[in-house]
Amino acid sequence: MKKINSVFALEELRNSLIQAIDRQKTVVRVCSSTGCRASGAMQVIDVLGKELTRQGLDDKVEIKKVGCRGFCEKGPLMAVGPKNIFYQKLKPADIPEIVSETLANGIIIDRLLYEDPETKEKIRYESDIPFFKKQVRNVFGRTGKINPASIDDYIVEGGYTALCKALSSMTSQEIIEMISDSGLRGRGGGGFPTGAKWKFCRNVATDTKYVIANGDEGDPGAFMDRSLMEGDPHCILEGMIIGAYAIGASEGYVYVRAEYPLAVQHLSIAIKKAEEYGFLGKNILGSGFDFNIKIKMGAGAFVCGEETALMASIMGKRGMPRPRPPFPAVSGVWGRPTVINNVKTWANVSLIIKNGVDWFTSLGTEKSPGTTIFSVVGNVKNTGLVEVPMGTTFRDIIYGCGRGIQDDKALKAVQTGGPAGGCLPSELIDTPVDFDRLLEMGAMMGSGGMIVMDEDTCMVDIASYFLSFTQAESCGKCSPCRIGTKVMLDILERIKSGQGEEEDLDRLAELAVTIRNASLCGLGQTAPNPVLTTLRYFRDEYEAHIRDKSCPALVCKDLIKYVISEKCVGCGICKKKCPVGAINGKKKELHVIDQSLCVKCGTCYQVCPPKIGAVEKVTGFRKSEREMTNADY
Amino acid sequence: MLTINGKEVEFREGATVLEVARDNGIYIPSLCAHKELFPFGACRLCLVKIEHMRGFPPACTTPAAEGMKVITEDKELHNLRKNVLELILSEHPNSCLMCDQKELCAKYYICPPKSGRVTGCTFCPARDRCELRKVTEYLGLKEIRIPFKYKGLPMEREDPFFDRDYNLCILCGRCVRVCQEVRGIGAIAFTKRGHDTKIGTAFGKSYLDGGCRFCGACVDVCPTGALSARGSKWHGLPEREVTTTCALCSVGCRLKLEAKWEKVMAARPDEEGPANHGQACVKGRFCIPALVNDAERLKYPLIRKEGRLVPAGWEEAAELVAKRLGRYSPKEVGFVASPFLTNEAAYLLQKFARVGMGTNNIDIASAFSGPVIDAHVRCLGVGAGTGTIEDIESADWIIILGADILTSHPVLTVSINKARRQGATVCLIGPENDIILRMVDNLVPVQPSGYLPLLSGILKILVDREAFDKDFVASRCNGFESLKRSLHDMDLEETIAPCGLSVDRVMELASQILKSKRGCILYGSKILESSNPQQVIYLLFNILLLRGSHLGLIPLRIAGNEQGAGDMGALPNFLPGYRDVSDKDAVSELEEAWSAKLPAEPGVSYSEMIRAAGKGALKALYITSGSIPDKTHLSQVDFIVLHGIYPSPLFEIADVVFPSVAFTEEDGTITSLERRVQRLAAVVKPVGMALPDWKIICLIAEKMKVAGFGFTSAEEVFDEICRVNPLISGHGIWSPRPLAKFALTPVEELMWKKSDVVSEEMPLYSLYYRGIDITEKVHDLKLFYERVLGG
């Protein structure tokens, strides 16, 4: 491969690549990202290949292994042909039919189509599915479309034109100004203006500078960074090269977790290819600018997503944050000025350079332009990755893309911002979501996790869940975070077990403030957020746990018990399934649960036939003296 | 200029807000900050408010800046700190900090030395020095509202010297940082995460196996009782603290010795120490009390009566010695100077030998005397190195040749590590040790027999490439042409073949030396195993001179005052100040100063003395070193006088034994390997009837009616030294007056034939003090050395 050394050479290559596309071929795009692989995409692809050969369609059909479409719940996914007929939940057994019907004859197979949970309508084309229809896929514009292992695919889609533009016609000053004007804010969660960060770094005069792409995604339930790295690695690299050029860096790192082997693989291929094509290395595109990128694999510590801990990790040290200043832009990795941005931020950079400031600011809100990606999970009908303009309301995301709450239950709360984010109540569902609004409400953007919770969720339990995560992932360096989160967690556990005291709420609040104000890094400073927001919006639930010893959502094990109501017909299933033999009763007679034996596993509740529904969860009782004796002494 | 609490204060560039505040007498509570360590920002007690800065930045990590407005104390900060401290104390046994009666109780506490575990108020080894206590008192915390949680971690007592009770640890990280940043060892680190975070070694190994050198730096920086020296943890505060110089090796560490009940209880490194800057090594930090407090110490003079050594009074013993010594002719008497004698004692011993006995038969019982000193005198005019510890710290390249420096001179590795942090390249030639590799850039595994070939090769590369300081060589050196001629016909490959390295490797090493001028070479006792140690030294000098940096050679002398004993003239061929015994001017000067006649004939060296003793030519031996390695030769000697602090194998043949003092009981001076003359200060009284060596010599001189020994204090002796010894004018580093022309030594002279200049009988003192094996007295040290030295 001859290195591309000018803008024209790239244009020429792109044209020749477009020319070379065989338009007679039907393109079948099968998602081969981690999510779909887990549900068997690789077997599907395998069978598809064999089946095409068997049915003699090899030269009429092209299989493209593409990146994540964000709709992993329905995987393995396949989009056929120019109109993207959308098949979901594929099994190898479905493939012969797809080949013989759809690919050979253009007949759409109804049973493999997506059915809208609301209208029960089968939807044929990808673009008509509400999950996709409501989205504006910019950063994810190419994932799911191109083969991430092919740099040519990326170039055909206009890849590296932004780099060409930047290197050939813009000064570093102009690039930074353009990024500043676009109002791009860090997509890792902090929302710091990217342009300003670059400017700081550019203004430090030293010989060596670094850029880092932070792909250390650690929020439970979030996987957009992974999908991006797996599905479109070149757009991250392109952004990094532009950024490096703008600040004068000569080396870059992509920090990615070792638990993301596919992302590592695709990034490695991408870096190798970019070097081959001359987008990385010496004298990039004939501009005289040299830049290299290395991959650094993290060992899976949540705190390594924090920039100073991440840099410590790159330098081979224990991933522990250090106080700032000095900021990385002044003294970062190896003591040199460093710009560190989330992978999504880097992906946005090339888009802004390519499409211009006006294009970018036309989306989103005034202070938070552009799009943002949420990982919508929890009790929502359609879970997955959703890219929407900043300022979209929770309602549009949850009910538009997500198609509402599972089993049509009521929405209770939405948790955003990962474990350090906040739980917002359903009343705030019409709030437009952007960096500042979330902060006002006590939550944060974080890396974009959005956990939807229905009415059966106990907020005390949720708060303690998130706190147990941050508590365990604290690096242990600073005392407020290491000890304070543990003390808070202990109090929550006590409340959950019905031993809470009235004063505990004030204690929690005071501890939360101490931890927030005194902790060293973002992890500690934000760790109390789930508690603070649940205290703010769901205080009554805490009070119920403490005063009435009841868990209104019927979740906290110590505060509920299972009872069998009059509806019992004495079928004996529960008695048979009870693992501890706590259920007594004769056939066809009312059964009774011996509370002293019951371990509250909930098996009886699950096995009781729904049409009978005799097993009930109840709460709101005070522990009898006898039970106290058994359980607590 | 910045403002703290409304007050304008000056600051120096690079200082943190905490340092500026402390410099100006403003207290900010803190636990993790330490002045020798990089800022860390973990304890979160030094949080302050700074205008235009978000939140509560920690004072310890925030760099002071012009115009900054800092508030260190207000209600909000006070509460915040109190809350943080409350969290810390919720995991640290705190009754000792919270109790109303704590002052009263301190007076009457009982001593629980058998208990390993700290559970409450009276059971903490750090109770009198607890930094947590200071902070708690400052913040006025009276109650912990959070339920106390005892971590219940096991006591860690398997390793020698110090106990670790991580139930008291507040994870300030000082120990980890001092081990890594200052000592360059990195034996310990934070392990696990979250609430389970704990300090430990890799894979939970023992400290012995984890590379720990037991320097005690971690114990010294620990603000709590989590780390405590096992030997002294229950002694509480000392009655007095005396700063003196450690005599166990030649580095010259200043130590604060703590005394209680007329015993040395503990030793801590002095932060003001010019050689050690608050650092110590396993011997200085942990071994001194056991060494000097041992029950076997000699308490009274012994004389041989009816074949047995029996106690005697000083008068009787001294008279006996005076009487017997008077019988021998000058040639029949020999004096062995211990390399642990003070300058005063060494000076008086050689004065007594020369004036009282009329003989030059005096030598230091050390492998480094004799040819090594001669080589230095030939190159430099004095029998000393030219480098200082400061030179190590500011060097651009350092070569360690033939020394296991981490064992013999551990504190020097602190300086090497410092230089390395500032960008120096460190090269180790010779014995390797997996721990020292952590602070070495270039390991050159060459056996002592290969030193000469290797150094010659380097020399050839320097000369062939003309990579030498031409001005310096032209103006300050003699013999360059003959050196060049001698190298001309030498084939590089052939020359270096015996050392087993490739030409490329030697080139690489040479290029390191070429890189910059400021170099430092430390050579150790392994050169004595090379075929010709004297010539190794010539080559090292050649290299340094060619690079125009004659200042940088440091011989790694072993014993505490080897340097000083030589400076004082306890040598057969040199008078005080390394003036030759045949130097007429010097002799007449001294004769005038001492009002006595000096012997003209050079004396015999230590090894010759021992050989002569074996043949019966030597009738009397005066040994001040406690013991000597091979006593079998001595059976022919008629009369043996011994100075010592412990019983030794020589007791079988000694006729008179004088109980001397340990360095902790003595006033005087000693001279370190960087030629630094430092004070010894008596910490406690001598054991029993023991007397300092200089007093014993004076006593005998008095009995023999030799004039010029009427000293009443060590100061008086030192004053005389300053008068007669041109090198010494007081305390501090004495500088060798550089020769007008340095001699470059041609390589022809160096054809590596085995020379017999060094006797195999020469003792090496790395584990010895005054003739006794320290490991015999300190069991833990034995444990450590056995492991370290591959026992």
C-alpha cells in the first residue's frame, strides 16, 4: 500500500473505492459486536456464508460484519440490502429461509421482523423502527454500517476527510478555535469545554506532548464506548490525530480495558491500517506532522477512568488519582502536557471539523450542543444505545426510543450518570436532558448510563447498590472516600434491614456532604449522589423503612414476608418447591408459610400459578420479639 | 507574595501552600504530607479555601502562586476536617485520643511489652509521638459519632526488626512513598482496593523475601503506631536525645540516639545529617542498642596471672604494660590500629608508637590500607577519595565498581537514587543483587579479574576517540603521551576479552561516561580480589582525569573511621596528613611540635607484622581492634595488649586486656568516606570501668613517663591534631590540596600479573564492629543477612 501523502491522493483513493463497489450485490449487514456475538451472531454469519455457497448466491450477496447498532437486546441483528430489511433475534436455523426467500426472491419473512410492543405492528425496515426513528445517529453514524476492520469502508463513508481538511487548510489555532466555537463538551461526563482544554495544553511550551483517548468505560450497564471502539475505531483515531496536530502532540494512547478484547482487536487493526495508509506515523499526509498511537490496556479498575488515575496506570503505576493542579494539560502522562478526552469526544471532533460548527450547534441545546449517547437499560421495553440530540426529554428517550416501561408498569425513577449519578423521580420526565440540567437536578451526565426503574424498585436498595459499587471501586487513597462510603453503606444496610434510626438520615446527609467536599477525585466527590438524590426525591421511602419498618416497593428482604392468602387452592406446588420446607398444608387446603423457617427466597411467589396468585409479599410489620431474638442476637 | 488568612507572606518558587503556611508559622493539620516526600493529598485534613479555586483544595498539593488568597481556618473548614478525622478515627483505635484522662494516665501506664496487639489506650507504641493525637487535639475532636470498627487484621511480626499492626494504619502512604521515592526500593505498595486497601508486599510475601532492606525509613515516617521498631516500641519517650555519628560504617550518618536509664534505647536518623538527611540503614537504625547494651561487654581491665586473665585495676594493668613494653626495642614492637578508633585515639596511638616506642610499626587493620592508600597518595597526594556525597547527588553518571553497596553502604543508595531521579545514569560493574537493580540503569556483570581489562578497554576508547578534556589534560596532567603510546598498540578486542564482554557492550559503557563531565565512581572491596587492586585505582583515576573531573572518586571504605585513622598517620609509611616518614620537613616539623625524636626507618605493614610475629621477630603487639582474623601466627609473640569492648578469641593469648568504650559512650571525632570530620558525642556513660581508647594510651604513656600525653579531654587532643595535621583544621569536609600536576599512569605498567600487594589475611569489616560480628549480637540482623547474602 502506497502511503497517502496529499488530500488529492485521499480523494482519488476514495473515488476508486466507490467505483469498485459492485452495486449488483446485495449487502447483508450482520452485527458482529460483542452484544450480538454473545447471542450467537458468529454462528449466524458462519451458517449464512455456507448457505450462500450452497444456494449459489455467493457472487450476488456480500456479507458485511458490522459494528453495534445499539439494539443488542434483539440480537443477533441483520439488515438486508439497500433498504435495510431488519431481521432480529436470528438463529442459525433461520438462515436457509432468509437466503432462499429474502436474498434470492426478495420476500420478507414476517416472523423475523421487529414487532412494536405498543402497536403490535411488524416493522420491515430499520429506519421505521421507533427505537431508531427517534434517534439522530451522528457519532454512531457509521457503526452498524461499515466493517470496522476495513479502513476502506471508513474512507468510502468520508473518513479521514476531516483530517485532510485540518492538516491541509487549517492552522492549529484555527482547529482549536473551531472546536471552541462548536461548544463541544467532554463526553466522558464532566462536560468540560474541549476547546478550552486543548488551548491550555497548546499554550504550554515543551518538546513532547501527549493525547489520550479514554476508553475505560466502567459504569454498570453502559457500553457505548465499547460499541464505538468496536464499531468505528477510525473515527476515534481521526479525532485524536486532529487533536494532536492542534496541540502539538507527537504521541497518543488509547486506554481501553482488557475486558474489551474485540475493541482492542479492532483498534489495533485500525492503528495498523492507519499507519499503512499514512494517517499515522511520520509526515502525515505530507504535512510534516508526526504522530503515533499506542494502545494501553487497563486491568479493569473503575477508578482508572479518572484521568489522573488513568495516566498513572499508563505509566505502570497503581491506578490512583492525584490532586489537580497540576492539570494534565500542564503535567500529564510522563510529566508532559497531555490532553485526555473520552473516545466519544474524539469521535465528535472529526465530525465537527468535517461538517462545520453550524452543523454541530444546530443540534442540542445552547450550552450543550450536539448529540449524546445514552445506554438505556432497566425496566424499559427496548433497551439499548440511543443517540439523541442534547436537550431531548427523558420522555422521548424512555417512551419514544425505549417504548415505555416493561409490563406497562408505572415509571418510578431514572438514574443517570453511572454509579455516581443521581436518581430522578418520574415527575421530572419532561425535563430536557443536558449537562447543566442534570447537575441542577442532582444527577449528572456521566458517561451516559440511563437506568429506568419501575414502581417495584426500592430506592433505598438502589442507593445502597450504587454505593456498594463505588465503595468497592474506591482506590483507597483518600480517607473520606475509602472510609466514608463504607460508613454510608453500613447505614443504608441498617436501614434496609429495618434497624434504621431517625437520626440516620441526617447522618447520611452530613456524611454525604463531607465526602463530596473532601474527597480527592471525582469518584469520591460524586459517590454520595445516589444517596443525596434519593434522599431529596424519595425521602418518604427512607422514612417508611425507618419508622414503619416497611419497604413500600417490597424489595428489602428483611422488611417483607411472604404469606399465602385465602385464594390458595392447595395445589401444593409451592410446598414442593420450597427449598427449606417452610410451607405446610394438606392437598386442596389452605397452605401456610412457617415464618421462622422462611428464607424469603421468593420461590413460592414465583411458582404460584398467576391465575391463582395466592402468595403475596407484605411489608409494614414490626418484628416480633421472638424474631428479633433469632435474627439479631 | 500571597495572602494567608489576610496576612501577606513571601514564598519560594515551587513551594506548596502547606509549606508556605508552615514556614510562616501557620499550622494546618495534615497527616500524609512529609517534607522528604512528594505531595500526595490523601488524608484530606489540610483542605483549605483558595479564592478562585473550586471546592476545598488540599494545601499539601496545591502549588503556591502569586496573588493567591488562602484561608486556612474557618468554621466550615474546621467542621470538614473534623468530619474527615472522625472518619479516620472510626477505624483507628481511638480511646487514647478521646479519653479525658489521657494526660494523667500517661504518667502511670503499665508496660505491656509482651502484647503484640494494640487494643486501647495504653497499648500503643506511638502514644508519645502519635501525630494523629496532635491533629485530634488541634481539632478538638471529643467524640466519634460513627460506630468504631476494628479491622481485626493479624499482627505482622514474622519479619525482623519492626512490627506491623495495620489496625492502626491510616493509609497515609508515607511508608510506601519513602520506600519508593527516597530509598528507591519499592518493597511495599498499596494492595487491594476500596475499603480493603492495605499496605503490603507483592503477592503478600514476607518483607525478607519482598526486597525490604530494613532501613527503617517507613517506621520513621509512620505517623501512627502501625509501624514500630520492635526493640524500642515500649520504651516511651527517652530521657535525653543525643545527636552523634554512627561509627558502624564509613558513610557518616548522623543519628539521634535516645537514652533512658543510662542505656541507649533507640536510634533515629537525624534530618540535619549532612550525609544521610534523615535516612539510616538497618545497622544504624536498629542494631545499636543491642550491640552496645550487651551483657558481655568488658567492664574492667584484665591481666594474665598464672595463665588466666583475671580482673585488675587500671593502675595495675597500665603499670604492667608500661613495664613490659619498656623491655623491647623499637623493631620488636608493633601497633595495630582499629579502623573504628576515633581520630583522637588513632592520633595518640601513632604518636605513642613513634614517640614512646620509637617505631613506625603501626598500621590499620584494614584491607583498604597499604596499597590502596599508597595508590591514592601517588595520584592525589593524600590517601583519600576526592568525591563527596553531594558529588554523587549531582552527578550525571555514576559507576559502582566492585561493591555490594546496598549491603555495605545502604545510605549511599539514597544519594544514588536521588541522582538517578534527576536524570543520572547508574552503572553497576561487579556483584549484582536483584534489589540494587531497581536503581541501576546498566548492569555490567564482570568478575573482579575482569576489572583491569574492562577499564583498560574503556580508557582506550576514550583516548582513541579523543573523547577527553584536552585542556584539563594539557594543563593539569603529566604523562599523557606515554599513556597514549601505551594504548596505541593495544588491540581493544584482545584487551577486553578476559572480562567476557563484547566490544559493543564496552563501547556502550564508555559512551555513558562520554556523555557528560560530572561523573562519580564508587569502588568497593571487590577490587581487592582483582589481580592488582592498586592498578585498578590508577585506571579509575586515568578515566576521571581524562574526563577532566578528578573530583569524583569515592573509595567505599568499610569501617567507621578507616579514613580518619589513615589521616591521623596510623600507617607505617606516613606521618599525620600523609606526609612520608622520609619527608625531612615533615619530620622536623613534628619533632618540634612533639618535642621528641622520630624514628627514621619506615615501619612494617599490618600483614608484615603478622608474618614477622609468626617468625618470632616481633616480640610485642599492641592491638586496638578487639580481634584480628588469624591468631595462629601470634603464639610466638611475647606480649600482647588488647583494647576491646567484648571478649574475643584473642583472650586466649592476650596478656593485658583493656575495656574500651563503644562509640555511643565516647566524645571525639571520626572521618567519613567523604572526608567529613564529625563529632561523636557520648550518649551514656561507659560500661563499668571502661575508658576511651585515647585515655588508655595516655595512661600508659604517663606510666612510661613519655611526655606530650597529658590530655584531659578529647577536645584537647583534637586541638593538637588541628595544629600538627595540615589536612584537619576543624569539623567538616577537609579538602585534599590538589597536586599541581596529576599523574596519568601508562598502561604498560598495568600488565595484569598477580601482585602480592594485598594480603589475604586483611579483614573486611562490613559486619564487624571492633572485632566482633554484629550479627552475633543482633539476632535479627543475622536473619536478614542470611537471607540477603543468600544464606
